[in-house]
Amino acid sequence: MTEEGRLAALEARIATLEDEQAIARVLADYSLALDWLDDGTLDRVFWDDAEIDYGFFKGSGADFKPILMEVERSMGRRWHFTSQLRTAIEGNSARVTGYNLSLATDGVASTEDSRLTGFFGFYNDRMEKRDGRWAIAGRKHILVAGTDLPDTAITGDLSALNTIGATGTDHPDFASLPIA
């Protein structure tokens, strides 16, 4: 292989890695947007014309975002996690599958009788890169299981840990998040 060929192959590999990292960041931003009730970040996660299918909702990204945030705002605490991404990039389009885990509880604080509702499943996403930025252009959420778990009251030795309380963009720890 010529020097030019090796350089072109290296540049192509770096571009693929950069795209994969940008896609992973979009999915991390999705979780952070929901957990911190950050509409601005969520707005960058979905293209407005995205085709969304969560079962209870089928429609556009523009219509889905306010409904999703209304659901998240109705909960006291929430935690979303996406991992084990498999990505297939073709130009400015990608197919992405990731495992999803989300937990939520009605209360802002853990108490003796509080419960966590957990959902486990997959996201099958179609991502598009437009004007140099990746976002979700299509998503199907596939639920595998839901469960209800006891929440551990934050008392005794646990009370020495930092607890989150009510989240939002006005939370003192929000400003330290690298999602801007």
C-alpha cells in the first residue's frame, strides 16, 4: 500500500471512530436530558422529523419530546442508562442498537416505603448526520421487562453519601455536567 493509501485508510478509520463517539454521546445526552429535565439537550438528541415508536407513542420527534418530558417531570427521581452499543455507519446514516435500563420513583427522597419502577429493553435507532451533527432520525423502543423494586431509605451510614434530591437545570450539580 502506498503512503497516500495508508494515510487515507487511517483518516477513514479516525472518521469512523469520531462518528461512533459522537453517536454514543447523543445516546448519553438522551439519558442526561431526561434525568436532569434538560429540554435544550433533548432538543439536540432527536431530529424534529424523527420517526418515533415507543408503543404508547408513534409519531415525530417534535411531537414526542414534550410528551416524553411531561412523563419524566411527573417522577420524583429518574435514572436512564444505555450501553453495549452496536453501530453500523454508512455515510451520514447509522443503525444503532443499545441496551436500555431506566429506573424511576415517585418521590424525590428515598423512604422506608418507596419503590423503584424499572424498565429493561433495547433501543433500535436510525441516526443521521446533518450539517456535521448526529441525532436520532428514527427510534423503536423494545421493552423486555418491567419490574417494581424496593428503594433503600437513605438513613444511617448511607445518609453520609451525596444524594441528588430534585433534579433540573437549576440543580447545583447540573452546571458541572459536560453536556453543553
